[in-house]
Amino acid sequence: MPQPKRTSAPSPARSSTRWNASIPILLRLGISSTSSTSAWNARRGRATLGPTMNSNSRWNACASFTGIVQTMARRDRVKEWIRHRMSGAITPVQPPQNYVLPSHDTLYHYCTNDTFLKIIEGKCLQLSDLRLSNDTMEGSWVQHVVAEMCASDPVLAPHTDRISAMIEDAVKTFANVGFCLSEDGDSLSQWRGYADDGQGMSIGFSKEKLRDSSNFQANGIAVNMLQRVEYDASTQRSRILPILLKIKEGVEQGAFSVAALFGLLSSAEEREIKKQAQDVAFKKVVNHIFELFPLFYQYKNPAFREELEWRLIYYRIAEKQMSFFAKRDRIVPCKKFSFEGRHEYMITDVVIGPKNISDVSLVQEVMASRGYSAVTVRRSSATYR
């Protein structure tokens, strides 16, 4: 009967050479010669696993490996203690990495490290033209939904293009600026898309503080407000329908009637009466289209629903004068929204991106040095590189 083949142990010469080569590496790891010898014995034990290795050898190998792990763990704790002493301050205990503040309390803005520092140091948000976002139908989604609804109505269908063009003109006339946020502060897709491919930050703002600071009016019109983006198609249609029915009423009253202007069999007086009636009906349609205005940047394509977006929106009704900043391929209108004096509790949470190598303690130092209190700083739970 053939005997089991045994794995021969390394020769003394080869063993000595491999041991000498291992010494510098082990010394850099801070492992003593005793534990190093144990490690070498463990490696020899693994090399001879099989019929020749008894239970004691296996136990010694496991014990040696455990000793190495414990030694390295002690070194990590020493390094952490040194960093703590050099910081000159005791940092607060951090929550678990998977800890997430309730989404209904906090709204997050994904950004690069440069934008993060500008917001933190300047205590100011920059609201920019929403039409220049990554959604090609930004501001025009309402126009798309209305066109679909008009096409299915026998009265409105012939005038779909006219109504759609009027909505498009309204979007261009009142191009709004906004600051985008999300209920989810640790979304991999948003890290990739909005935070320098995961190298940036996610800043958590208090929804209550944002709302209290943003609601104001000009000439009785709300020009700055915090809005939740609506993605659900049925909800969008149900809110548009009452406005569309009023537009339909204006159309039925002759808002787009050509006969009122060119009735060949009508007298001049009759044509004037019809024209005045048409003007009234047309103004009614325009006014009702204006009612859609707050929805232009609140409704989005359902394909973006995973972003769970909220927006701080400034309506450019009361003020035409805007600031501007440059991007590589365009000039972008913007408006500054300062929270100076209200900043202490405006920011409640900061999430460090999955590819951002900044230490939690460093980000805590940045926040504390700029006067932000009670801010949780944590790392992203996304395993992305």
C-alpha cells in the first residue's frame, strides 16, 4: 500500500536565508525576535501540515499567529494614543459608522472638499441655475406632463403645442436658482455623481433651521423656500389636473380662437367684442399657467427618485440682479444665501466620502474651529474605491 507523501521541511541554509530576509520587515512591524521566531515556527508548521503534524504543532501555530495579531493591534492603539496627545484635546466619542441621523431631521448636500470648506468657512450657500443640472429636462418636466395630459383631452389636444410653448416661455423667463439636498447622506450613486467620485463630503443641514431661515416673501409672493422634490407620476398629475381644468375653461371661452379676429361675416363692432372676450380668456390661461410656476423645479423625472431630493429654491420674480460664477464651459447665474449668525446649529452632521482619506478628528477640528457645535462627523459606510 503506498505511503502518504510527506512535505519536506526547508533546508537549514534556505531557512537561514529566509529568516534573515524577514528580520527588517518584522522589525518595522514592531514584532520582537521571540514572536518572530514563533511566527517562523508557525510558517514551518504550515509547511508540514499533514500526517507528520500533531495537535500540539497545530496549537503552537495558531498561538503564534494570534500573538502577531495582538502585537500589531497594540501598536495601532499606541499610534492612536500619540495622535490623541498631539491633538491637545479630547475628541468626542464617535457613533458607529453605520449610524444615520433620521432623514426627516437632516438634509444632505454632496460636494467636493473645496466646496465643503467654502460653505463651512463662509457660512454661506450658493444657489445656482437649476437648468444647468445633470437632468436635461430640469424645469421642463411639468411641460412634458402637461403636454401628455392635453393630448388625451379632446378640447385641449388641438392646442397642446401652444400651451406647451407658453410653459416653456415661463420657464425661460423665471429661471430659478437652487441648492440641492438629499434625505440620504450616504448614497453611493450620489457620492459618485456629486462628490468628486466619493472623494468629497456630505454636509447634513438641519431641515428645521433651513426652513426657518428661507421662508420670506416679496410683494406677497414666496420667493425663497425649501421644497421636497416630487417624483411620483400619479401625484404630479393629480396636482396639475385642477390647474389644467381652469386652463381648459379659458380655451373653451376662446383664448386661442382665430375666428374672433378674422370673422369675415362679423361687423367691426362684433369683432371688437369678440376680441375683448378673447383677451379676457387668454389672460385667464396665462394666469393659470403661472400657477404651475412653483412646480417647475419641484417635479422631476421618476428615474431620479433614488436621490430623495429637497431643494432650497429662490424664485427670480422679485429680483433680476444675480451674481455669477465661472465653470469650465459656461457662466452660471447664482445667488448667495448666508446663514451667518445662525450657523451654530445649522449643520448637524458631516459624512466623509468613501474615497476621502481625511481623518475624522481633522474634520472635527475644522468644524469646531469655525464655530459649529454638536456636529457628528463620521465616515461613509460605502465600500467603494
